[in-house]
Amino acid sequence: HGTPLTSLLIFWNMPTTAQVTIEAQPTKVSEGKDVLLLVHNLPQNPIGYIWYKGQIMDIHHYITSYVIDAETIISGPAYSGRETVYSNASLLIQNVTQNDTGSYTIQIMKLGDKTEGLTGHFTLYLDIPKPSISSSNLNPRKAVETVILSCDPDTEDVSYLWWINGQSLPISRKLQLSENNRTLVIFGVTKDTAGPYECEMKNPVSSSRSDPVTLNLLYELPKPYITSNNFNPMENRNDVSLTCVPKTQGYTDMRRVNGQSLPVSPRLKQSGKNRILILATVTRNDTGHYECEIRDRVGSICSDPVTLDVLFIFGSSVDQATSKNPNDQSNILWISGIIISALWLKLFLKYFILFDINTN
């Protein structure tokens, strides 16, 4: 049962100094703007202030200091030329850059204080700009190709979040995030994982979300086939059109079978991104098998061959015009004369024998 004085001392504590706090003005600062780190709850009768970049108070992180009695500013190794310390301990940072983000420490010195003095800490964050999504491939082949999406820019002291169809990412083996969540890998893109995707950058003072990005799936190439207005044209009379069907986003190539490219000729014209082959006034040399191929950057597929059979008449002017030997025409006429003579002789003998039999 102590005296009343003893009981009173049990509930009495030494008054404590309010904790030093730092406030950024404005609270959201964009790159290139100015920010003031305003100090609150300063102790009475300080003799000076020292500002450090980071939480380590050593010479390497020393930005600037202010000596109150002398009204003197002393810059340190971490001073960039854009910092100004005021008599009320506040620190102005002009033309803020990304490198200015992070932790700051103020050390407040008092006369006769044998300790390190009072300290205050503050972390500076920039107002986050609108991010954007970059893709390794905006047009992947369905269920075949892997796509990597990145949320730009790559920024320190921010967290990255991803959204698909307006929802947070589901847990899936087809979706894999990098360690800092900035990069998203999509394995074997399908309709369900084609998007739209959005990414969000966030820090304690601001957040911003990108515009949506949707992947355009390329489906498996269909097997093409060839149609024609006439597969049996007459030589020197008909024009032929060969068309590769269907029309796709890929590249089309029409050719002769066995990989033979089409000959260069004013009679041969291709249109519709090589889907259509026009053979003007066909000749027997155009006879043969034709095929078409469609392809994209992933693969290709060929049609079955079709046959163009050009009809022509033997003994026509084309036969004579295409003869390489100038004596061929006379030889043909000579042979034809022998054949005709033989036929007449055979016919004459037949009637002569019949006449002789009837006479007898």
C-alpha cells in the first residue's frame, strides 16, 4: 500500500515527441513535374537537417543538408542538381524522373544530441502512365503457337495485374506469368484464351489500365481445289480460266505438277493474288496436270492435281506450223499420195475381179 505519490508515479510517463512524418505535395506526381516533400512534427530547436536517398544514412546516399544558424546548404554525392532543401526541412525535387522514385530519409539534428537525431522516411511514387500491351504474335495459329504478351513500360516499384474478358486471370496451365507478372505466356492459343486482354500497373498512389488486345486466331488451312470454265478446250479457239478455291488470307501459288513453274508467256496471266490462272487461246502445249498451293507463315497445303486436256485436229495448220523440218510437209503429202493410190488400186482390182467373174 504505497503513498499516494507512489501511486501517482506509476501512471505518469515522460512526454514523447510526435513522430516525424513526410507528405508529398502533390500526392500524385507525373514524370517531368515538381514535387515537395513536406516535413511535419519537427522537434523544437533543431540545428540542421540532412536528406538521404534511400534508408541508409551514409555519405554515398547524402543528397543535401541545411545548417539553420548559418543558413547554409551543403550538397552531397547523391545530389542531382534538381533538389532544394528549405529552412523548414522540406525538400523540393524538380523535373522528377523515374530514377527519383523510391525511399527518402531525413535526419534532424539537435544541439547537444549525442544520438543520430530524429529520422523520417518517405517513399516517392510517380503517377502511373497508361500502359500498353505488346505481343510476340497477334495472329497465332489456333492450338499450335505460343504467344508472349508484355505490359509496357517496364517500371520499378509497381505491381502488374492481368485481365481476360474483364476478369482476373484463371488458374490454367495454358497461362503462365513471369516472376514480376509483367509478362504473360499463352501456350497453344485457343478461342477461350484469345482475349481480349488488359494489363494494369499499380502503386500505392495510382493505377492505370491498358486498352484491350485480342489475338486474331489463324485456323488450319483448308485443302484447296481447282475449278475451271473448261477442262477440254479446243486448240486456238478457247480461253481457259483455272481458279484455286477457297479464297484465304494466305498466299496462293498455281503451278504445273511436279513443282514445275508456269512458263513466261503473254498468253498466261495470273490475278486475284495468284488464285486465278488465265490461259488465252490454249494450245496443245498447255495440256497437262495443274495444282495449286495455299500457304501462310506456319504451313502450306496442296490441292489434288487436275488435268487440262486440249483437243486438237491432226493435220491442222498447227501441225504444219509446228513442224521443225521444212521437208516434213512434202513428206506428208508424198506418203498421203501413196496411201491414196493404194486405195484406188485396191478398189480398181476389186471391181475388175467382180466384172471378170460376171463375164464368165
